Amino acid sequence: MSSADHARPQVAAQSLSLVVAESSKPAAPAKPAASAVPGENPGVNKLRRRVVWSCVWGFLAANLLMFLRYFFPRTLFEPSTIFKIGYPSDFQPGVDERFKAQYRIWVIREADRLFVIYGRCTHLGCTPDWKPSEHKFKCPCHGSGYTAEGINFEGPAPRPMDRAHVELDAEGQIVVDTSRLYSWPKGGGDHFNDPGAYINV
Amino acid sequence: MADEQNTQGGKKGLAVLLEEARENAKALKGRAREELETTLKQPEKTQLYKSIFRVKHDDSERSRALGVLTNVFLHLHPAKINRDAVRYSYTWGMGGISFYLFIVLTITGVLLMFYYHPTKGQAYRDIVYLMSDVPFGSLLRNMHRWAAHLMIITVWLHMFRVFLTGSYKKPREFNWCVGVILLVLTMLLSFTGYLLPDDQLGFWAVTVGTSMANATPLLGAGGPLGPQLGMTNYNDVRFALLGGSIVDANALLRSYIWHCVAIPLIGSVFMGVHFWRVRKDGGISGPAPVMLESEIKSERKF
């Protein structure tokens, strides 16, 4: 079945190319129309079809690039990453959960400094829960555990939770920026003592 | 002008015309009755029937083969197949069941779309509304959910069967690759559908899933060599998936479009190629034909 099926279209193609060659180049006696390789005919000018095809492919390629760029919006309608959370004196020592629902942060006040933990598990991005009775953060997705300072000690989390940039404005209010994060990369040194990672209180 | 001529023709002409009309009506009535009788007794003889079903369906092998070949819904099927190919113990029927589930999912999915708004806040309310108050809404949603779970299972089992029977081998290598693409598309359909109820389960599943995309080598801000190539949370592959840096309204809308329009369309094209190639590669693979050494013919000598 297959040999017969394959044979037929080839014959047709050959005879077609012969016809094309004869009609388009009647005054070409030097070269015989039938070439050694079927489907390849030196007598036909292929420049036009090449130009047309490169236009078509170029157009499609440009469209593909536009299509890909289309998926990256310029303007985002997301909540601002910079916000004020009040005065350092508003916070008691320990973990403050006040802004978790609104800003996804915890404010940690220690004896001499105050910093803000960004509430995103470093494993796969869920928001951990603060467990006051166990004095630790616990991620509900895959069970990563963090100390009250946000340092990982159990579960799959590879590194401590990031801390957000904090500074005091002219009034003395704390301004937090969660788009500027201070991290402790796995195997690297921590940036938790960099300026902006904490406020002296 | 015509009216004048008629009145000039007189009463006699009018009577003749009336008589002719009556005769015509009688003949027409007779023909109509005749046609109605043949339609009722032998509907396959009518022009209407013949225009739809072009082949005469007598009980011959040729006619039955033509019945498959000339039907738009059946023409992807081979007219004849090997007896081994319909043995459930060999094929498990998993490819066909997967396709059947895809049809079920398409129909129930389109029906669910009539009540679902892909917007934050409204999406979850629509699901609750569908489950509690829309007539047959709960049935449709459960059909969609269970068919989705089943399709994931059957697609994997189909792949497993093809692997066990060696049906990925020559000449079916290309179709195996098409099948792998279809498997990925099925998983993507499942993943994008997960966010649509906009509940806690879906939200955190997509948070986790897109965090994995964030760790893609080169293209993710959290992946190897990503930051070196200038990837941030605002221009990497996760950002393109979510339409933002957080799982929010844009992510819900993108999920919806991929789930309901784009992936089913792409998948349908690949499915068409997949089914067509099954036939072109020699039909559903059967057990390898056994050939004894004595049966192998020696090369012909001239």
C-alpha cells in the first residue's frame, strides 16, 4: 500500500516541474529542463518567492516578539510597597502581628533594635503563621519553621526569611519598603546588619 | 396592460383559466401526497436524505467502510483495525477514555463559564452560588472536577501503557513526542484550573507553583544565573505568568484565559495531529508479529 502511495505524488511533481520549466523558459536551449535532482530546477528564478517568504517569516517573527512582550505589563495596579507603620514606641518587645493581614509583615522589637520581617516563606512563597505558644513561625504549606528572629531551623526552607527596608521619616515614623529586602543567602553572609535593615531604638 | 387584455378576453377566457388552475392544484396535491408517501416509507430515497448521507448503507463491508470514511465525526478513525487493537487487555482504552473526558470537560466547562466571573471577590462567590443555588450547578461543577482528576490519571496510564508495549518505538517516535506535549498541556490545564475558584487551596497552590517558576534557570529571578541576566521579580517568567509580582486579579484573569481558551485550542490542534499520526504510523500498535527463522525468506538472487 505505502510504496504505491508514495510513488504517485513524486511522478506528479516531476511532470509539473517539467511543465513549469518549459512554459517559463522557452528560449533556453543550452540547459535541458530536466535536472538530475527532482524538484530542483535551475531554470526557475526563485528570488521573488524567497523575498516573499522572508517577508512572511519576518512578519510572523516580529509578531511573536510583540506577543511575548505583551505579557509584561508596564503599569501594575498592586498595593504600594512603601508604607508607614507608626512610631518605634508603639511596639512592645517581641513579634507584632498587627500588619500581617494588610502588609504581610511582622515587626520585631528587640532590646536595642527594631526590624521588619517580610512574611514570605523562603521555600515556596507561602505566608507562615506566628505560633506564640511555641514561640516560632510555622509555614502551613510544607512545614518550614523559623525562630522569632525569622531564622529557619526546621523543614525545607533553605534560608532565613527576608527583612524589609526600614527608616524613620522626619516625624519619627517608621517607613517600610518591602521592595527592598535584606536576605541571608544560603551559604553566604547575612545582610541583616546592613544600614536600612534595622532601626536602633 | 395585462389587465386590460384579460378583461378584453371576456368571461370565457376567465373560466378556462380557472379550470386550468383547478387542474394544476389537483395534480400538485397528488404529487405532494405521492412524495409524502415515499418520504415516509423510504426516507433514504429523498433528495434531502441523499444530500446528507451520500453513501447507500447496505450491509456490505465496503458500505460500512464508506460509512466511516465519509462521516466527518468518524473519519479520524480507521475504517478497519487489527483485532488486537481493540483488546482492552492490550490498550486499556486509555487514550480513548482521555479524549472522552476531554469532551466532557469541554462541555461542562463551557456551561460553568455562563455563571463564572474571573474577577477577585466575584469568582469565589460565583463558585459558592454554583454549588448552592444554580440548578444542576453542583452536578456540573462536580462533573468538571472529577473528570479533570480522572483525565490526569488516564493520561498518565495511557503513557504508561504506551511505554510498556514499546509503542513509542519506530515508526511512532514523533507521535510519542506529540503525546508528551499533550501530557504537559493536560497538566497545565489542571494547574490553571486550580486557581479559578479563588479559594485558599488554589491561591496557595498557585503561589507555590509560580514560586517554582521563579526558580527557573536563566528566566527566573530566583533561579541559577537569573539575577546575572538581569531578572527581577518584575520581569521574569513568574511575572509573565502572573501578570504582576503577586497572585492577584491579573493572575486570576490570565489563569482563566489560559484554562478556557488558549490551552484547549492548542491541545485540540495537537490532539488532531496525535490521532491522525496513530493511523499514519500503522494504527494502534499490536503485539509484535512472531516470525520463525524458517519463515524469513532469503534474498532473491538474479
